Amino acid sequence: MMSSPDDAAQIGPEDTALLAAIARAWRQVDPPPVDLADGVLARVAAEDLEFDLLTLVESEDALAGVRSGADVSEAADHDEAGAWSLEYVGPDLRVYVRLSRIEQRTRLDGWVVPARPLTVRLRAGDQDSSLDTGVDEFGRFELPDVPSGLARLTFFDEPRTASRPRITPPFWI
């Protein structure tokens, strides 16, 4: 039994050995992620950015039902029909994006939760121009014909306020 607060600050050799054993056990059972330090540094660096980077949400069944049972080599065919879904989360909104490919055309539509007036800008491929559309009162937006290539979406508040735009990481169309 401790008689004073000063006794709590004194750790004997047995306590040090016990704490070291507990630390070893935790490293084996629940090690820190390999990229923890890089992730923390990236988050700190992102605090000074001019935009909020949305995070891609991964789930165990994210790919369930996304493609047909076609062979992977067939999936590289640019005429492939199908639909692919992505989900992003940010500090104050969640974005669902669906890409649908029919023949030579790719359609992008999505939903913003909670619904709010936003302008959505798509920069895709090697193009210098961008495609803009608005989010309706139900949180929906659509771009009926988008170019192929590496793309990213930017969401601006309407009217444009002091808040930072929200940007998705790059994804392939």
C-alpha cells in the first residue's frame, strides 16, 4: 500500500521488467501500422494545405458486385460496360461516386451527404480544362460524359466562402 504520492513515482527493477514484457506483448499482438509515422507527418503537412483532402473509404465488400465475372485480361478492354463505386469521407461531408461505362461513354454521378449547395469540378485525363456541375437540393450531381484517365473531384461551397475546397485523391476513369 502506498503511503505518499512520492512512492508512486518510484519504479523498481521488477516494475521495469514487467512494463518491458507488456510492451513486447503489445508489439506482437497489436503492432503499430508500418506507415504510422508517415501518416502522421502527412496529416500535419495537410493542415497547411489550401484544401481538405477527402479520404477513400475502404470496406471488405467494396468490390462485391462491381464487375462481372469476366477475366481480368478482359477488364482492360476499354469498351467494357459496367459500374464502379467509390466512397469518400471528409471532416464535414461524405461523397458517393459511381462511374458507369456504356459503349464508348463514361458517366459519373454522385451524392453528397448531407446535401448542400456545392459546385463539383472534375479534372480528368491530360486536359487543361475541367467539367463543372452543381449539387442539387437532394445532394445529387452528374456529369454525363467524362474523359478517360486520371481524375479528381473538387467540391466548392456555394456561395464561395472562406472554407477550403474538398478534394478527392486521384482515381482512374
